[in-house]
Amino acid sequence: HLVQGVLRNRGELDEALNRLSKRPMEQLDVPVQAALRIGAFELRHSRTPPHAAVDQAVRLAIALEAGRAKGLVNALLRRVAKVDLPENPMRNHPDWLVKRWTERFAVEDVERWCTRNDQQAPLVIACGGDAEDLRTRLSEQVERVEPVEIGGAVLPGAWRLNGVRGTIKSLSGFDEGEWWVMDAAAIATADLLDVQAGEQVLDACAAPGGKSFRMASRGALVTAVDRSRNRLRRLRENTDRLGFEVKSQEWDWTEQSSNQWGDFDAVLVDAPCTGLGTIRRHPEIRWRTLPSDPMAMSLTQKPILDAAAACVRSGGRLVYAVCSPEPEEGKLVVESFLKTHPDFELDACLDLAPPAGDEDAFYAARLIRSGK
């Protein structure tokens, strides 16, 4: 709670503390920053008694070997709760990211996007069996079970769960492998490949497996590969729970030849990226990502796409996707690919930036191979 709260509200916390401190937050030692931010979050956003929040922050500074700053921590935190700040929905995002988004999108859309990023993401599940029967059972355990929409279209076999109490594993159907957690944007990305029962499908960057399972639930014969052994272990654990027949193998597209894989009816490349479209779920991303990272990631994404594309049969489909709204990682990678692969043509796009609903900000493009 404290870590997520500080990461989601860091801009506001720093601004309030800077109003009181003679030294800007970025000039303070990292342990002092941590103690101040955690204390300020408790004082401004929790029900912790003020004296307890201040005392714990001072103790934290001492535990982090920053005891010399305990007087500063005590003095600032005793006043920080009373600092009034002007309304600014974008203050909890780094300036460079806000600048990027406001240059491409309407300010009011970016404000709504940033406000949403400061909130906890909804719980969305994808169903492998009878979705209506599952909905009936889950409705007895959670406050509301609602359909999931993207762009006004309902995603079949998916539910949004509101008011979940207890652990996810305690919900009906989990142990039986009837569903798995998956964001709406990820579901829509898998659906963009439009797999049919019996088709041979390659999920080129598959772990932890949500998209593979979505396609397998449609009757596709899925081969899931990933370069991360630990993430593949999670995929295999989920495969066992869900009961899907998904082949899996460790593979690095940037270092190993794709010749052994043969031809597939459809290939999904959910490429590694900055993850800037998933800030709600991973609030640390906004603070650790550099302005140069989207372009740097494209240097990895392009060879992965090139290698995986070689596995698409003539007339087959290829979806390239990233959980980032930045054009360097999405649209521009696809445009560059099409210039060097004239046998592929763009068929459809899924661009979810800025998000209109509760989905993450993904970009995906479906390409068709005309010849080989």
C-alpha cells in the first residue's frame, strides 16, 4: 500500500514537500527522500494518526542510516498535511512524458488519462469455458460482474469484477482453471489476430501466457516461446491450471535463427517495450523510464519482428503489439518493417492511446503476408 501510494502520488508529495524545504527533494539523499515520501503519503492520503506517521518516518530515516536528517524529516512532515496545492491532474507524471502526450493529444484527454493512471487498475478476467455460468457464480462473491468493452464493442468471454473481497484464488472457478486475469487491451490484442479453431499459431514473446491462453480457448494450436526462463515457468504453471495444450519453449529471437520453426497460420509478436501504457499497474515505470527509452527499445523490437515474421506462411497473419503508446515502439516500427518487407501489408490497427475506457494503452497492428 505504501509503495504503490508513493509511486502513484510522488509528484504531489514532492511538490508539497518542496513548498516547505529549503533544499529541493531531488537534492536530498535517497534514504531521506524515501522517509519523507512515505511519511507524506501517510499524512496526506491515509487514516494513520499524524503523530504515528511522523514518528514512523523518523524511525525509518534512522533505520536507513540517515539519522542525521531526522530533524528535517520531523519538521517537514509536521506541516506537510496542511500544504494546499492547485489542481493539476498531470502532476504525478514526469514533465517529459506529459509534454510528449500533450503534443499528440488534447489536453483534457491527457488529464483524464493521468488521473486514471493514479488509480488502481480494474480486475478483468478472460474465461476459458462457459462465461455466463461463471458470471452467475461470481455474482454471488463480488459486488458486480460487468461486460468488458473496448471502443464500444463487447469483448466476448471477458468480465470485469468489482468489489472483490479476499484473494483472487478464492473466487469460483480459479482452482478449476475456468479463467485467468488479463487486461482488456491484452484481450483485444490477442483477438486482433483473429485465430480460428485448428490453426497453427506462434506466440513469439508469450510469457506469462495470457494471450496464448486466449487464443487456445478459441481452439488454436498454440506454440508459446519466450526468452525468460522464469516467466516461462509461470506460463507452464498457468497452462497446467487452465488445462490448455500449449507447447512452450525458451527462445531468444535476437540471437537464435527462426529457420527451425517452419510456417504458421498466424504469429503474434507482443514485443518487449517500455510498458508506458501500463502505468496504472506498474506506477514505477513513469519514474524509471527515460525520454530516450522508447527509441532505444525499437532497436530490440525491430529484429524480433523481422525474425518472427519469417515464420508466417503465405496468406498468413502477423500481429505486432506493444503495451506502450509511444510511436517509436509501435507505429514507426511497423512502418519501418513494411518498407523492408513488401510481401506484408497492413490490414488493421488497434491504437488505444489515449485510453477511452478502463483498458491499458496498447498499440497493435495486423499484417497479412501476400507471398513467400
